[in-house]
Amino acid sequence: MNSLKEKGLINEAEQNAHQSGMTRRTLLTSLGVLFASSVVPFALAQKDPMSIVANHEVKFLELSQFLTGKQLDPILANRVLEALSKIDSSFPKKAKFLEKEIRWAQLHDVDAFKTSTLFEQPELKETALTIISAWYLGYAGTPVDQVATDNTVFITYTQALMYLPTQNALVIPSYMKWGTNYWVNPPKFG
């Protein structure tokens, strides 16, 4: 160390700090440990924001399954929730309120909901029908004919619930059941 001082490569303050055990590395390490020890307990005490989101999505899936009476795809449920929230920013609150009221009334299926006093409340009825409509039609919002833009948000085409009852007999519109140019040769009658 003295040879470095003699050559002018180290000043007296650095030499004293080095001899006392306090170096820049020690200082930075100490500050890092101090920071981490103060932040980590606070971070651990906070609720995981992803668990809150996931819980909200699970509740929406359960509400959707209650209203449609069907087992539904969780990924598609997230898309339905996003689409409905995009159209109406207060929709998550409305869905949460509907779910809470159904749970409080201890209703077990959508038929019980339709005959309950909850269905007579316009806001709850509208929220329920909005959710059901999005699942069956495959879009959220109201399409407007012959207008370039409207508030419609696409959700799904092939997984829209309106196609399920006829999927064994009919092809979803625009999906061809037969080969290319099937229409060229007319069918033989009689």
C-alpha cells in the first residue's frame, strides 16, 4: 500500500479507508443489504397483485358458467371479460356485484336466478344478459349496420355458444364442409 502512495496512485484518504476496513465495495454492499432488509418485509406483506387478478378472473368464469349452465374455457372467459370491460369500464364492478348478489341469495342455477327477485332488478338483469350475450354471440357490444365503426369487440367465432347445438349437423357459416369447388357439379335429383 505504501508503494502505491509513493507512486501517487492512491491518496491518503483512500489508504486510511482501506486500513480501517471501509472500502467502496464494503460501503455499497452494506447499503444494498440495508435496502433489501427494509424493502423485502414490506413487499412480502403486500398481496400478490397477480393473485387478485387471477381470483377476479376465476370468479368471472364461475359467474359465466352459472349464467350459461355450461363448462367454459378459462382463456375465452378472460377474453369475454376484457371485451366487456373495454366497452364498459364499470363492467367489472357490475359483474362483481351480480356475483355477490347471486351468492348472497344462494341461487344454484340460472333458472333459479330468472325466477328470483334479483332478475327483476334492471342493473342485475342487464349485466347477466350482457354476459350471456357475449358468450353466445362471440362478440360484445352493439353492431351497427352499414357503419364503419361501432363499439363491437370480437371475442370468438368458432367457440360462440350459439353454434354448439347444431355443430354435428351444420358447419359454422363461412367454413366449407365439402371440398373446393363442390358447387360446380349440380346434385343429381331422383
